[in-house]
Amino acid sequence: MKTSSSEPQAPATPARPLPSWLLPLGHGIHAVDTGFHRDAFDAAYLMVHQGRALFIDTGTNPGVVRLLEALEVLGIARDAVDWVIPTHVHLDHAGGAGLLMQELPAARLLIHPRGARHMADPSALVAGATAVYGAAEMARSYGRILPIAPDRINTSSDGQWLDWHGRRLLLLDTPGHARHHHCIWDETSRGWFTGDTFGLSYREFDTARGPWLLPTTTPVQFEPDALKQSIGRLLALQPECLYLTHFSRIGPDAALVQRLGAEFLEQLDELVDMARSAERDAAPEARHAALCEGLAALMLRRVRANGCELDDAAARALLALDVELNAQGLGVWLDREARA
């Protein structure tokens, strides 16, 4: 598959100074810190090209105000947005899509085919998330998830090229974190918008060695073998950067991306081995506690190996949500494996 690189596109001229949550990354790409959960945790991306715009991931409903303000700051009209492209339908990535689409009269949604029905009718998605987070947290953090009219929804196909005003974007089906997940390759910046497929990397753990990245196994469709295959497909294009939802860009450094890919696969094997050991604790509460402790220990060992000097309490606080959700996801996977 032939790809090409080009010089970074000149950014749109800001209508006013950029707010701290709007991060210019070159090639017409900005990361928008949606403010979900904490600062520098959840990013949506605004891409500007030839006076047109698109969003990749949206964050949650409360973050939509920042996405719209980003357009205003950069002098982009709302009717100049052509596409909203969630990587998958988990609410920290697509929860704000319905509300955002209401404000973008010309935009179409481009979603993995397994996720389209959830965008048109989010009731099952909301029910599943409520089971994980609880009704109070759903109301506080996510708000009312709005449906999107089916005639505004397009579905992607594996290997699809989107020619967007001369800028080429490739969409690949990337299961492993979720079966409704696709990743988006930007030929111009030679980078992947990875959603959760390529894991998480929080800037607080960056060191002189570089960033630390960890796989995410949140409920309910973690599949380690499929995830390995997806990572291999992403690395095959020799990407120079990764645009992570959690959080922001890694790179541009092709060698760094390959190293992180190898470390990701090592950690994935460690997670699977740890989870299968914890399975020996038959009682659900005991198994969950063992999974949480195993995950925390693995993560702390990895951040120390990367040179992180945060004390254990600070590191555990930053990772607490991921430990809990990843343990839940591993538990679901173990139960599914036992039934197979």
C-alpha cells in the first residue's frame, strides 16, 4: 500500500489566542482536551484542510462546548465540518456525537458498521454503560445521549480510503478492544488515530526515555488475539505518530512508535497471564480484587522501568479508574473464555 508524506500544513489563523485545552499538533490537526474525568485524560481531534474540517472522536456531552469553541477560535464555520468520525461507540469517544451533530448542519457521521445502530438508537449503549458506571455517574458525566438520524450515518469498511478534499484517510477494522472499533490513518501526517486500540498513555508518566503506554481491557469485548492482529496491522504502515484518545499525540518518531508497539504486545501477554492466574480465585469478589491488585502491580512495575519518579500513591491515583475498568473487562473475558 503506497503512502506519502508531506510538509505540515499551515494551521488555520486563530480568531483569538488558543485556550490551554486546544493543542496544535501540526498538519492542520488539533487535540481538544474535552475535560472528561480530569485534564489531559480524554482527547477529541479537529482536523482542518482546505478550509474544511472534521472531528475524530467527540468525548462526552459536556465536552461538546469545547469542540464548538475550537471551531470558533480557528475561524471555521460550523457548516464547514464534513465528518464526525468516532473510533468506536464507547461513551468517552462517541457520547457527545449526537449533540455535536445537532450543531453541524453539513456533517455526516462515519462509524464502524457494528456501531451504527447504537448511534441511531443509543438505548442499549446507555443501558450497558449504566450497568458499568451506575445511574448517578451516567447523569453526572455523560448526560442524555442523543440519537443521530439514520440518513446522516455512513458506515466504514475495512481498507476503505476516504478522499477528503485531496487528503487521504484510510479506515481499518481493528477489533481487540471492541468489535465496533476502527482506526483512521492520516496519510499526510503518517499517523494513526487509534481510539483505544493502541492503549493509553498519560502525559504525567512521560520521562526522558519517552512515554509509557498500556493496553486497555475495559468491558465488554476484550479479545487479546484479535488485538495483537490489530496492532500488527497498524505497525505495518510504519507510522510516525499515534493520536491517542487517552491522551494526545505520541511522536512524531517512527522508531518510538515501533518500540512502544513491541512493549504493548509484551504487556498484553503479561495481562493475559496475570488474569488467568487470578481466575483460580473462584469467588467473583476475590477474583476481582486479585485482578485489581495484579493490574496495579504490573502497571507500577512498568512505569518504574520507564523511569517514572512519581510516588506510588500518586501513580495509583492516576491509574485507579483504569485499574478498576480493566479488571472488570478481564473478568468478562475470563467468563467468556470459560463458556467457550
